[in-house]
Amino acid sequence: MSEIVNQSMLAVGDNSFVRVVLDYVREIPNLKENKGARSYGGAPDFGTIIEEWSMKILASIVLCLSALASRCPAQQVTNGNFENGRGSGWIEGSQYTLVGTGTFFSSPSIQPPVDPRSGTWMARLGGYAYNIDSLLQTVTLPNTTPLYLVFYAQTRSSTASECAGLFVGAKVSLIINSSVINESYLCNYNDLLSWTRYYVDVSAIAGTSATVKWKVESADAVWSYLYLDDVTLTGTLDVHSGSGEKPPAVCRLEQNFPNPFNPSTVIRYDLPSESFVTLTVNDMLGREVARLVDGRQGPGYKTVDFSAAHLPSGVYVYRLRAGATVQMRKMILLR
Ligand SMILES: [Ca+2]
């Protein structure tokens, strides 16, 4: 995932965890009644900017719908939008990890200021001089699949240097149950103004209690921050018309996950508008070995599974063409 850094910073894979904020559940006393609200069944993804209350209700409804016959689980991601402030759900690390308001986090060195994605509160990790900081919560995952942990992030660093591991910027880790799901490097210089959605597929641990933790290891003599907002659990990632979620702002091809892989991996990309899309996989000689997408697609957050069971170990390039935009990334098949 670390290559994602070139575009944004965080490298969060696809097969980890997150799906829509569940502390909302507790605010909806009788969720089972909502299970009949089938009109919401096709509008699953909620990283939304609608008013907090609406979001809470919708999130709860979707959660319950996806729970099918099972009962609605409670409070999987407490205070996932951070609007309940400090001391509510999240365990903050050392002095630089805080749940706070955009105003509180404003700084002359962070320009323009970071605005929360929802409401007035968000979380910030990071710091200065090899500070290691974390934010964690034990989450009860609903016993439904697929299941994704979704969150929105942006980063700011106080240098304009290129990302170079811990020498510049900071290392960002997403950890679930003590396993590092993804690592990447935070390397933006006050140039990322929008929130980017990341997610991990946590289907494999659906129904369990999991500790979700972000960790940031800051470089020496550099202020580097990771901002988080709207941590949720969801069963669907694509944007559907009328779902209330904004389509992606830019076309973005993400690093596949896992990588290296054997034999399957997941490729994600964001499509801001309807486009004719091709997603191909080529070997290092330029030969096309797979064509995963070939057709017109609507805007949204796309996920494609790629199985290389028929291919030899090696480096492959996957190439996204969406309208006039072409992006490529490498991946490694390692048997
Ligand atoms: Ca918020």
C-alpha cells in the first residue's frame, strides 16, 4: 500500500476491516423495526455528509438490514464520527493523539486548516520527533458478510520533501487484533485538502470482537499528522444513486491488497464520473495477461478481485484507463 502515498498517503488494503459506524445503534432503541424498511436495501454506503442525525439513522437501518435474520449488534464503532468528543469510545495514545475539533487542531503550520469530514470533531494522530502515537477501540463486528471497515483520512506534514519512510513524514499502520493490516507513509505537505475514503475487508473476522488501532510513528524533526473521521462498518462499498454519499472527487487507482499476493488480490479504484473503463494486468514484457474491467461504469468506489492462479511468480503491472485518465501500479505475485 505504500505506493498509495504518492497520491494521498495512507495505504489501507482491501481485505481488512471497516463498515459503518455503529455507535449509532444505541441511539435507535428499536432497530428491528427498521428491518422492514426495504426501500433502503439498495442504498448501502454511507460515508455521507448529510446531517448527523440522518446519517445515524441511515447507518443503523442499513446495518440492521444487512444483519438479515440476526439481531442488530450494538455499538461496534463507538463515537466513530468523534462527535461525542474525548473519552467516548476511543483510547488515545500519547500527547499528540487527540479527539478534538477542527478549531482546536488548527495551526499556522497546517494550511489550510483541516476541517472535519463530519460535524465539528475528528481525531488526529502523529506528532514530532519519533513520537509513536495510537488510537484504538475494541469493536464488536456484526456477524454478516461481506463486512468492511471504512474510514476517512487525510494527512498533513510540515515538510515538502518526498516521502522517504521514517526519515521524512511518518509511518502509518492500521492494526487489527495485533496484526498489521497495512503500513504506509504519510508524506503530504499541506496539499491534501479533501478526505479520502479507505476501507479494509473484515469479513473474515465478522461476528468477533476486534481491536482496531491506528498507529503513527513520526519522523524526527518533522511534524506529521494523520486525521481520521467517520469510522464505520458497512457491507457495501459502491456508491449507488440516491445513497447520499458523494462520489469520489478524483480518479484514483489504489495499491492492490494484499501485495505481494498468492494467488488472489483486490484492486480498488475510485471513479468520479461515469466513464468507459478498462482495467488490465500486464506482465513486465507488456503482454496483457488479464482484462478485469472493460466497459462503461458509473461513479463510485470500485473493487475488483484478481486471481493469478494461472500465472507465474513475478511483477505485474495493472493499468486503469478511465476516459482520458490512465494510471498504473505494480504488484507482485509471490508463490
Ligand atoms: Ca466528525
